[in-house]
Amino acid sequence: MTAAALSLFVEKGFAATRLDEVAARAGVSKGTLYLYFDSKEALFKAVIAEGVVPAIEAGEAMLEQYADDPRALLHEFLYGWWERIGNTELGGIPKLMVSEARNFPDVAAYYHEAVIHRGLKLIRTAVQRGVEMGVFREVNTELIGNVFMAPLLHLAMWRHSFGACCARDLDAGRFLDTWFDLLMHGLGAVRRVDGEKS
């Protein structure tokens, strides 16, 4: 049922999707749907919990796996997000949230806490480790997560808007490679001729 809901939410928007449509696409009765979800908001939360939260949890596990390599950690965050979220139907959720958050503040608050807050914390942690190790230069770690994610969100929203109807789709691989190259050069610790960090 959550797969059908995700498809309709991305296709039609949250406000325009009706529970009877979700039930029909899932091949169940509306009564059966209500046995599991008492509202459209509850259904949306289940979509996020089943589809997006596991990707966040995978990122949290990477903090240990790549504890000594902040560059590799950010690389895995970047490409892993695209593989698990951006390049799937889940990639339509950021566009959905941007367009409908003000009209459905409870849904937006849940998404912010379950996804945005945890995701930004992951990136801040990775970059702060790199700074402490001397791999990255000092940056504003409070804002770095937003800066890191902005191009990814642009790519996902492009794919679910202009790329889907009236413009050439962006080459995701080249886009991600370009962004990661810029990111690493921007974060890289600058060293003086004598070898000391400046």
C-alpha cells in the first residue's frame, strides 16, 4: 500500500491524492486501507518510514564504517543518496515537500524531524571529523549540510519537473561527479609551501 501511495503522492501531489485512489492502485478496498492507516497523513508517514528512513539509517551506519576517511564518507553519502533516494520514485518527495509543506505543517514537521534533521546531522558530523583530522579546512559546519544537499535536491527536483516533461534530463552521473569534485576542492585543507596548514 505504501508503494501505491508513494506513486500517487509523487504523481499528483499530497493534497490531490485521495485514499480511495491509493486503495484502488494497491488493489485493496478503502476499508482495508483504513485498517492500517486512519488518515492520509499517517499513510505519508509510513511511506517515509519505510522508504526514506532506512537510507538515513544506512548513512548513520557509514559513520562507523568510514570513521577514518571523511572524504570517502562524503562520497558514500552523496552517491548513496542518489542511488537509494534521488534516482528512485522517492526522489519526488523533496519536490512534494517544497510545494506542500505550508499547507500540511504536521506532515512537514514529521519529514523535517525524521529525514532532514537526521540527514544534515550526518553531513555535519562527517565534515567536522575531516576538519579535526586536518583533511578539511575550517568551514561553517552548521550550514555545510544544507550546502552539501542543495545540488542533490536540485537534481532530484529537475528530474521530477522539467526533466520529466519539457527539457533534456540532466546526466546524473556527470552532475554528481562535478559536484563532488567542487566539494572536495572547496573543503580541502590549504597547505603552505612549508607544509603547514594555512
